[in-house]
Amino acid sequence: MTADLATLTAAVEAGNRAVAAELTAAALEDGQDPKAILDAMTAAMDQVGRRFQDGEIFVPEMLISARAMKAATAILEPALVAAGVTPEFTAVVGTVEGDLHDIGKNLVGMMWKGAGFEVVDLGVNVPAARFVEAARDRNAQIVGLSALLTTTMPNMRAVVEAVRAAGLPAKVVIGGAPTTPEFAAQIGADGQAADAGAAVDLARRLLAG
């Protein structure tokens, strides 16, 4: 198979896992720059995020694209390591204590990975101290908090306060159906994302500033 990076971008965006994996292997065999290959995949996920935000695609299509990206990245990863290419930013993500919902959190994690972030997923029902520990240990630039239950939203404030009290420089962002930008401001978070595509934009904006 010809190693055309534009075709790789299209394959990831379309969620064609087999083609994405084959094109990645072919590009490596052709001696193409691993970073350029990664950039082609990242461009695809950027487009997926934009289309999701615009209502052109929905969660199932986003998941299919993310899985194609994951399959291709698994092939690319050894070459990235060998070339010394590492993610510029690290994000810690989890659902706050008392909340067991993870679909939104998983989507955000996938999209952040697609945007080239290293993602540390703490899972669900995560206490504030665990967020702080992971952010400190991994030198994270972003801490992402998810909640679906209104009863667990106060635990987002607890995480923000714990991160600030620990003196960590990480930006704290929140998401989940009941959250709003106003609530984020109230609890001292750095921002709120309405969906996984917006979470990528928000993280990039915060880290660029």
C-alpha cells in the first residue's frame, strides 16, 4: 500500500481502522518521519472534533475514528519512542468522587490523545487527593474533571481547591452535562468544555496562553 499521509488522515477520520494501520506501517517502511505521520493522524482527529461540535457526526462516529487512531498509533509508537518524539503536554482525567459515569470522560481522553497529549486516565469515583497525586507525579499541565450527577458537582470544587492548595501549576477544566462556564468560574476552574471536541480547543487555548 502506498504511504500517502493525506490518505492516512482520511482513513482515520473515516474510522477505517485496517486502512489506517496499513498506511501507518507502509509510511514507516518508506522511511517517513514518525512525527509527520503522527501529525497526519492528529489532523484527522481535529477534523473529527470540529465535525462533532458542528453536529455533523455523533458519538458513535467519533468513537470509530478514535479507535482507528488508536490502532494506527499502536504501530507508530515504537518509532516515535526511537525518534525521541514525546507528547508536549500531559493531561490527567477522571470522574470525580461519588460519580461512576465514564462515557464523556472516555471521549475527552480519546480526543486529547488524538490531539497529541499524553493522557493519564484515573477512571471513575476519583477523590481529590488522587487527582493531585497523579498531576504532581506526571507533571501534568491539564487536570480534567468529569461529573454527570448534580450531587457530585461539589466534588469538582474540592479537586480545584486541592490542586491550588498543592501549588500545582496545572490548569483545571471541567465537563459533564450539568456543568456550565458559570459553574466553572464559581469553583475556580480554568474553564468548562461542553463536549469532547471543545475540550481539545479549551486545553490548547489554556496552554497557549
